[in-house]
Amino acid sequence: MIALGPLAVALVWLVGAIIVGRVADPRQARRAATWVASVAVAVSAVAVTLPEAPLAGQVSAGAGAAGCLAISLAGLLVAAMSPVDGAAPVLAARLFAVACGLLAFRYTVVDAALLALATWLVWSGDRLFARYQFPAAALLIVGALLPGPAGTIALAAGVAIRMAAFPAHAWFPRFVDRTPIGVVVAYQAAPVVLLEPSTVVLTALGAITALSAAIFAAASTDGRRTLAYLLITTNGLVIAGASWLVATLATAGLAMTVGALAARRDSLSFNEGGDFTATPRLAVSYLVFGLSLAGFPLLAGFAVGHHLPHALATPVAIIVVVALSVTGIAVVRGFLALFTRRPPTTGERDLTPLENYAVVPAMAVLVLIGLAPGLLTWASA
């Protein structure tokens, strides 16, 4: 079955990729991409309110439209906050189209093929990326075609590798370090978890991945590397059962905040510090998006982090709670290291009007869901 709302949003992104690709000037291309993302957000918001027939598979029609809204808000962040020289707006738009396509076509084989397409689009010749992601794409396709336990095992392995679960995570920090942040966000936006078979082993692996990556994030001394492990942490929590809707929006906001900061500085080393008074809105964005991942009260991640342990077996629940706590430590440590301890002489520019245009609605959604968690249940129904 095909969901018309997500399909319409996917078409918006596809047409937008064509339009943006015809704009030669990088600055104008970024503005065009921002308008495309705005249209995608509007279409997604309308689709959320429209009734639609239930979908075959693991996601309802409402969750599909809500997922496209989260994906499109992430796309708006990417379009507005990517540096002009590294935006890759056409590639990002295509990847967001693939992500919404996963919600439109609820056939496992089609979804696996779309994920393989996304992998091929992103690959730039990096052998380490290919060594992990091409086998993951093959496993997802094989798992979709094979019936019974063999197919389940192949799907589980493909999901784990695609989402950088430990120990198949080595490719991801280098991917984040060498790839434009906007492309990383677009690649991460694909709801791979929809193909995840419900297995105790995979749930436990997600919890272990979340805790391990959170520890690495808390021990890191570089903003970009900390981001990489925080993204892996979030992937682990999603594998364990956390909401991928909240994760998509929060990780996009945090990643693009780090990307915007990297465009303003030569280094994101924690040893160099930062100036909060020069970039207060950028600093607050980092903190809000990051704490939402850590399940901080009054933010969207709190509702997810509060209910997730109750749905898991006690040993796994303990690991998840510890992982969320360490994630909070890593976020606060990154905030203090990147935005404090430096005299106000850097001359860094705070969020621009275009960046504010993307950040404000994303933060508003996270705060609104945090204050009214029932909205997340309603959107997923």
C-alpha cells in the first residue's frame, strides 16, 4: 500500500532537487533549498491532519505523515544552516526524498531498495564507508526477500550495521568528520528502524551501543567527534525502542548547530573554548537540541526517555537510563567547552536570520512535545 501524504512530500523533495540543481550561485541555491524545505514542511503539516487508510507494516498512516514532518524540519535545518561551500543541497534533497519514500511505500523490499539507493548516492569513494554500508544494504535486501529466521537475522544485521551499532561503528566517526554535516543529517534521516525486526538481541545491542557511544562522547575533546558519538548514541536508543521522530529532529538540530559553529571557527577543539556572549543563540540551540537527546525535562526527549525504560527488561532498562545520564553529561561538557572559557574577542557571528528561520520552529516543536507529550502519541496514531 502507498501513503499519499508521504508520497507527496517525497515528490516535493524530488522536484526541489531538480530546481536547486539548476541554480548556479551557491548562495542562491541555499535559499532555493530553504524554500523547497519550507514547502515540504507545509505539505507534511497538512498531511498530518488528513485521514488516511492504515498502512501495511510497522507504521501507521499518521506516523508516516508525522515522520515526513520531522524529516522535512530536519531538511529545513540542513538547507538554512549548511555552509555555502559545503551545502550539497541537491544531494541532501534527494536523500530527504528517499527518507520520505520509506514512509510512503510500506513494502519491505521497496524500503530496502531505497536504503541501498541512499547508500549509493552518499558514497564518495571512501573504502571504509563502502566496507560497512554496501554489505548492510545487501543484508537489508536479502532479509526482505528471505522468509523465516534467515530473513530476520539478515534484516537485524543490516539495521545494526546501517545505524552504526557497536561493534559495526568504525565507519561512522570518519563519515561525520569527512562529509558535509548536511549530508550526514540527510543520510541519518532515513527511518531505517522501520525495517527492524523485534528481537531481544537487537534491543539489548541498541542499549549497549547507546551506553558505549555516550561514554566515548563524554570522553572526547573535539566537537565534531563528540557529535559523531552522540549520533551513534541516539541510533542505539532508537534501536532499543526510542522514538525515531524525536531523534530525527533533535539530532538534525544538534548536528547543524555543530556544522554552523565549524563554519565560524578553524577548530572545534575543547581546549580552545568559546565565547557565549558572541553566539548566545547558537549556544542555546546546541544545549536545547542536545538535552532533548538526553531526555531533559520539558523537552520532547523527556517523554521518550521516561517511558522507554518501562517498556524494556530490567537489565536493558538500567543500561538505557545510564546511557541517557552519560549523554546529558556529554552534551553539557560540549556546551561548556565550545561556548565558554574564551575572552569576548573572537568576533564570531551568531545565528543569521536564515538560520534562525530554521532553528526556531524545530526548537518549538521539541518544546511543545515536551510540554504536551500526548501530541507525540496523537501524531503517531
